[in-house]
Amino acid sequence: MAYSLAELAALVGGRVEGDPERAVESIQTLAAAGPRDLSFLTHPRYREQAAASAAGAILVGPGAPPLQADLLVVGDAAQALARLIALFHPPRRPAPGVHPTAVVGEGARVDPTAHVGAYAVIGAGSDIGPGAAVHALAVVGRDCSLGAGAVLHPHVVLYDGTAVGERSEIHAGAVLGSDGFGYASAAGRHTKIPQAGRVIVEADVEVGANATIDRATLGETRIGAGTKIDNLVQVGHNVEIGEACILCGQAGIAGSTRLGRGVVLAGQAGVGGHLTLGDFAQVAAKSAALSPVAAGVKVGGIPAIELGKWRREVVLRGRLEEMGRKLAELTRRLAALEERLGAESEED
Amino acid sequence: MAYSLAELAALVGGRVEGDPERAVESIQTLAAAGPRDLSFLTHPRYREQAAASAAGAILVGPGAPPLQADLLVVGDAAQALARLIALFHPPRRPAPGVHPTAVVGEGARVDPTAHVGAYAVIGAGSDIGPGAAVHALAVVGRDCSLGAGAVLHPHVVLYDGTAVGERSEIHAGAVLGSDGFGYASAAGRHTKIPQAGRVIVEADVEVGANATIDRATLGETRIGAGTKIDNLVQVGHNVEIGEACILCGQAGIAGSTRLGRGVVLAGQAGVGGHLTLGDFAQVAAKSAALSPVAAGVKVGGIPAIELGKWRREVVLRGRLEEMGRKLAELTRRLAALEERLGAESEED
Amino acid sequence: MAYSLAELAALVGGRVEGDPERAVESIQTLAAAGPRDLSFLTHPRYREQAAASAAGAILVGPGAPPLQADLLVVGDAAQALARLIALFHPPRRPAPGVHPTAVVGEGARVDPTAHVGAYAVIGAGSDIGPGAAVHALAVVGRDCSLGAGAVLHPHVVLYDGTAVGERSEIHAGAVLGSDGFGYASAAGRHTKIPQAGRVIVEADVEVGANATIDRATLGETRIGAGTKIDNLVQVGHNVEIGEACILCGQAGIAGSTRLGRGVVLAGQAGVGGHLTLGDFAQVAAKSAALSPVAAGVKVGGIPAIELGKWRREVVLRGRLEEMGRKLAELTRRLAALEERLGAESEED
């Protein structure tokens, strides 16, 4: 199956620079692409690789440099790339039906258009919506719900009462609804505070492999619609995450913290408990936000401070050696002056 | 089912300020509670929310401010909260018995009061104690033991030889007994050092979702009684953790390190290998203890130093720009003096 | 079964200092070993423990101190230890054959010498090589391949198209081939970029428990032969890792980054996206490499800089208080000089 470059341009609302009849059979990386492939240049750091690529055609955004290949020029190269990969690699939908080995609890409802895989276990009273998929060996506790088109990959575990919204996708090994980490400590003993709340994942959320989201002590831990969570992220009990946030790999959020809309936590970032991060706040990679962050503010460092200030600190830290030398030199010169003036004084 | 506030006070050894006949039907967060609910104020940061809450009654510790709601005043609000949540949300005990799909290996003993869920796999020679629960799809290797009342949530994996003590609870996806990370490296090749030891988890331990605890190379990796481990924590081979420690989310401990009793690792903290942390030592969030920590000492930073010193460093780091300016100013003023005195000298 | 010390020496190419007829029945830690056990001293930090050990014999490298015990002296104690533990604890090979409860998809090939455990699920078109093991409840997607002798521990998940090389061992709960974290963001919405590539794990790789390795957007995420990856490590999409690298616990690598051969990431280290780390580069524990690292260079800190420079920074940070004091003192002394000279000027 091949498309002409002009057809692809029409599909993504772009224009062709070069041969509109160029036949495209697949989409490939710059390194792997050949004359019958489309590749893409979505970041300037790959310009040299694009110039050296054997790709017949390259998808680019506005202002891209001239290249050997025919160009498919669009306003937003990342959006067009998403569309074109989906064209060449249409998602595989699992067949509707419940595998004969799946265990479905009493009173659970599985929509006839949903897929339930081998050895999946669905607890009593749960509700699996139209077109949803519970893949092999996933566990859905009691009284859970899966919205239309939601997907649980193999080995996902939903504890009792967890709700996953429409079209949300939970990757393999993720655990939603495990007990929050709460103890009443006295006399060297930690008494468990029962965790009686639940986890609500709204629509269009993605949760990465082996990520963990704890149930609330009471009430809800909530993940807002359209939020994307990467692998091995930890979300503590009673956390509330707004819409369209981005939580990168291995980030963590301690209990009862609230993130506004569009908040970004970069890789391995941490956020302390009982804090509020305003809309569109950002925490830099490997940083730890241990106090509230106002809307729109970017922070970095441990503990995190305003990002520009942190960057200056990093530069200044690098000058500590030089500062120490200058200080020693000033000390010497000042002592010399003092000695000389002391001598002069004696001469008086 | 409703309780009077006086009944609840009797249960937790507290007293009522307000109407002892106040009927309480459930326990809720400050935001969700209504007139027939009890809520709680366990931290001053929530005072305003407590004042604004519609809760009919609020559990408080000593010295709490006056509130609109009737008060249930106790000596330790967190302990009372634990008791009261358990009252309104009694834990669900899984029914005794082995699910017909569970695979139980040769010579394994499952107490008749224990629960073994669907598709759980129990290895030869293992021993599941009275009232213990092996939930759906959990894997117990060969020659493991589960003490009375211990719980393995779905998808827990115990490698061969792992012992889990009485009443300990292991959350979904946690892996106990995986091979330690040990290689003999020479000439650019890493030869695996077989990991022939085991993991011992003592009584009343809790291990969080997707946490990992490696088996010892030889001997034991040991988690002391009453220790609580949060999600995604990593414990290396041959680590020995004392009693009643607290390891918060995403913390990690490298191999052969020993933690005393009551040690606290805050979120995302790390501890290097072959170290000793004394009783009640604490490592701050996002910090890395790379040298031994004496008993009772709190450390922070990377590498971690005494906490007070680290906090001063953080403050001083924030003054680097100012220090640089002062240094430049002193340099100017000193040069001016030197120039003037040089001139004076010439006048002599 | 007992060996004489002389037999063990012959096996590992070492020599005996002491009684070559010493009978050795097992290998134990220094603390646990008795007169009929061999123990080992592979690091000077355990010299005191070795001196106090009741072990009948101790394995040591060249230049070890004299000890009470008979010594087995070798050129490389770690390599000999690996060999000797394997001798006393031979690895248990699971029996060939497919458990009757395993689900094997259409067109999948399982070598008759391979082991497939209870409730394992193998997707259509996959290929399980000779002597390979797919343990209980592991999931192999469609069109995957497992090389000869490769091992998937319980609950491993391979997404479609993943290849695992000969003798590679994937520990429990690890997820290979989950979707990379890629979105096209516009107008506050994150559109998923389909992740259509795959994961290739070459031969002799070890992947730790609950580690995650994402599939490429297009093309491959690749783990080089002989590389060892510890628990809870995250490897982003399109990452390419060279041969014989070491990635310690909870380390993470963002997307499209390339590691050369023999690279070491210490515990909880992070590496940014789209970077290159040259052969034998090393990132210190808890550090974040956010720019490229040249071959052979060791870096530390956040952001990571050359290791020696970072260590000096750490020392200098510890002197900030003293620098502040010196600066204040110089300011006072300079002001005193200025005042005096001002006075002297007036006297003129």
C-alpha cells in the first residue's frame, strides 16, 4: 500500500516542496528511511541527520532548511507525525468477547463489545464499558468501572472501587488504588491508618508501565482528563491532578498535593506532600518542589526555586573556586596595605 | 448504622466538646463531610478548611482551635483516626479456601483458613499460614512461607525461599527475592555472581506496590518487624533493615547496607552500599546518604550532610550572587586605596 | 557433598595458604561461616570482619592480609566467588514442556526443550527458543522472540514484537515494549504519537525486577549484549544502549539517548533525552547528565559536570559559611582603612 506525497499532504493539511507524486510506502526514522519512505525532522538537533538521510520524503515544520529529499511542509510537524504514524501503523483492536479462562465476578457487567483476555480477573459488581479492553492477566477489583474504549494492558491491577475513564490507557504492571502510605506513629510503633478512599482516573489519561497511584485515605485520589503519566511514576494518596498534566518517568508526588491544569513534572522530579502547584507550573528534571509553586512558574533544584534563579546558582556554584582564590588574594593585598600603613603610622 | 459522638469518644478514649448525642453515620474529608459525618483535623495547615467544613463533628488533638462543629478531642488524633476509619470501613477479609484454578505445588501446605485466589501459583514446599491471603495471580515460589494473617495482593511475586512474617501485607506487583545486582567484571565482561541467599520479611511489615527487594548473594536480606515500605522502593541484596523503619516512595538502598531501628528515608532518598545508618537516623527527601549516619542524626543533600548544615548551605547558595557582587565591590575599593597610596608613596 | 580446599583452588586457578585438605561443605558470609565453610573477602572494608570470622577457609585476592582461616588465594576474587557460588548453588533449570494451563497463540513456536509455566500467555507468531523459560503468568505478546536459554521470570510482560536474546534473563514484573512517552501538544491538549517501533534486547542481558523499557516510536529501542540493568530502571523510547553497560537501581534514561559501550549509571542517576554518552562514560549516583558526556569521562552532580570538578564544588559548598565570614571581615577591615585614610587625608 503506497500513498503519493500529495495524498499525505492533503491528509495532514500540508504542502509538498518537490515531487507531489513521490510514492511513500512507510514511515521510518531518518537513519532507516530509504527512497520509498517518509521520515521526519521535528527538532533542529537532527538537521544534519536529515541532510544525510536517504529518505525519499521528509516531514518538516515551517522554516525547515532545504534538504535533498522531497519535503512535506506542515504547520505543526509533531501533530502531523502523530497522524501519519497512525496511518501506516493502525492500532490493533482486540476482538470483542470474554476469554473462556477469564474469571468474572458476581454482578459484574461486561459490555458485549469489550475484550477480556486470558486469565483476567474481574471482581464482583464491576462494569466494563463498550469497546474497553482488559488484557490477559489484568486484575479488576470489586466495584470498579472502565469507561468506553478504556484499555488495561496485561498485569494491570485495579484495587476495589477504582474508576478509569473513557479512552484512558493503563500500561502493563501499573497499580491503581493500592493503599496510601499513612500511619499513626507513637512509641516506636506505626499503626496503619486504613485507606478507605478510591482512585478516579478521568477520560483520555495514559498511565505508564509499573506506575503506582494510591487510593485516598478517605475521598478520592483523582487524575484529571487528558493527563499523561509515564513509567514508574508514583502518585500518593489524596493527590489531585488537574487536566492535561505531563508527569515524566520516575516522577513522584507525595500525599494530598494538588496540581492545577497543564502542570509538567520532568523526569525524576519530586513534589512534597500537602502542596499546591498552580496551572502550568513546571518542575525541572531531578528537582524537588518542597513548597507551593504559583501558576505558570517554572522551578528547579533541590529544594526547587524559580528556574532562572536556580540556573544562576548553578553557574555561580561553578565559580566557587575562583571566588575562593579572589578572596584569598584580597586578604593578602589588604594585609599588605594594613602592614604598610601600620608602618607609616609608626613613622608619624 | 450511626454512632453517637459520645460512643465514638468512648471508643478512642476522648471527650466531646459540644453535643454528645450528635449522630455520626460516616467519616469523611473536611471538604466532603456534612452534618451527619465526622471529619478530622490532624495538622494545623488544615485549620481554615476545618473552620469552613460542614462536618457535624470533627476529631481534633489537644490544643485545637474552637470550631463550629462539635469536637471529639483526643490525645493523639492520628491514632484515633486510624481506629475510627477502621470502625466505619471494616477491612474485607477474603473467604477461606483455595480457588479451583490456583496451582498448588507438591508438598505445599495451605492452612484451611487461608485464602488462595484465582490463578495464584504456589510453589512446591511452601507454607501458607492460618488466615493468610494469596490474592489472584500472585506467585509464591518454592519453599516460601507466609505467616498467619499475611497478605499478598494480586501479582506479588515471591522468589524461592522468601519468608513473609505474620500480618505483613505486600501490595500488588511487589517483587521479593529477585536476584541481587552483583557481577564480577573483567575485560569488559560482567560475569553474574549467582544470588543464592533469600529474603526474610518479619512480622507487621507493609511493602508498597511495585516495590522490589532483592535476595542476598549468600545469607539474607532482612526487613525488620513493623517496618513500612512505600511504593516503588528498591532494597538491594544483603540489606538489613531494623524494626519500625519508614521508607517513603521511590527511596532506594544499595547492597549490604544496614539500617538500625526506626530509620526514616523520605521520598526519593537514596542510601549507598555497605553503609550503616544508626537507630532513628533520617535521610531527607531527594537526598543521598553516601557515608555512614550515626544514630539519631538527620542528614540531607547530595551527598548528604548533617541536616542543619545542609539547610544553611541551601541558604548560602542563594546568596552567591550577592557574595559575588560584594567581592567585586571590595576588589574595586581595595584597588582604589592601593592606587591612592601608591600615589602618596610617590609623593614621599 | 564436601570439597577439599585444594580441589576448589584447582577449580578457580588459585593456590592454598594453609591446609589444602580442609573440607569445605558450603559457602557462607563472613558472619555466618563456620569451620566447614568457605567465606570470602573481596573488599578491604570487610578485613576486620574477616579477621573475626569463624570460617574454616576464606577466598581472597592478591595482597590480602594474613588471617586465622586457611586462605584460597586467587588473582580475581570476584570471578572466583561467582564460580564457587555456582558450584555450591547450581542453578535450578525448569523442566522442559508447556504447562497445560498456558495459552499459546496461533502460529507460535515453542521449542520442545523450552519451559512454559502455569498461566503463561504467548501471543500469535512468537518464537520461544531452545532451553528458554517463560515462567508462570508471564506474558509474551505477538511476534516476539526468545533466544536460546533466555528466561522470563513470573509476570514479565513483553509487548508485541519484542526480541530477547540468547541467555538474557528478565526478572519478575519487568515490562519491555510499553509505549514510549510521546505526545504532540497544542492548545492544551496532548495528542498521542503512536509508538510503532519495538524493543530489541541482545544476548546475555539481565533486566531487573519491575524495570521498564519502552518501545521505539519508529525503529528500535536496543539494549546491547552483556548489559546489566537493575530493578526499577526506566529506559525511554528509541534509546540505544551499547554492550556491557551497567545501569544501577532506579536509574532512568530519557528518549532517543545513546549510550556507548561499558557505560555505567550509578543508582538513581538520570540521563536526559537526545544525548550521547561515549564509551565507558560514568554518571555518579543521584546525578543527572543533561548534556553529552565524552568517552571515558565520569560526571556527577545536578546538572552533572566532570566528577573531579563536582567533588571540588561539594567541598567548596561546605565552605560557604566560612567564605561569608571572611568576606564580612574583609569588608570591615577595608572600611576601617578607608576611614583612617579619609581622616589622614583631612589631616593633610
